Amino acid sequence: MQKSYLRQFLLSFDMPTETYRFPKITTGANVYFVGEAVSAPEPTVSTGQVELVSKKLMAAITMSAELEEDEPNASSINHIKTVKDFQES
């Protein structure tokens, strides 16, 4: 897996196939107030599936050497801007 600056801000895992399905509990934990000597209601748990489809997301930033010479933090500023743009996409 390729390492990059953005990787630290993203949740990722290796998918065994391009389309990956995994189980998910859709309903479950219920909270009740019950009186003394009253049995709790029978819980009902429902399950479903989540389907993930792998896609590649890429960004390219063009920056002049002059900008980097004039502003030493230009790379950091561009990295932060790119992360924000990824979050909005």
C-alpha cells in the first residue's frame, strides 16, 4: 500500500475484492426504564449488509518553485487545502 501525506487523515483497509460486502447490525441495542420485578422486553436484532466498491481518488497540485522559495510553508498550506478538498468531495 502506498504511503502518503493524506493517508494519516483517512481510514483505510485492504479489500479482498473490488466489491466488498460485510455484515452490519442495523437494529439492536434498546434502552428501557423498567420497574422492580418487571422483566425486560425481548431484544430484537436485525442485520444487513454494507457494500463497498473500490475507487481511486487522486489530487494533483501545481506549484511554482518561486512560491516555495518565497513561502517556506507553501507545501504545508497546500497539503491542508488538499485534505479539506478531499473531505468535501
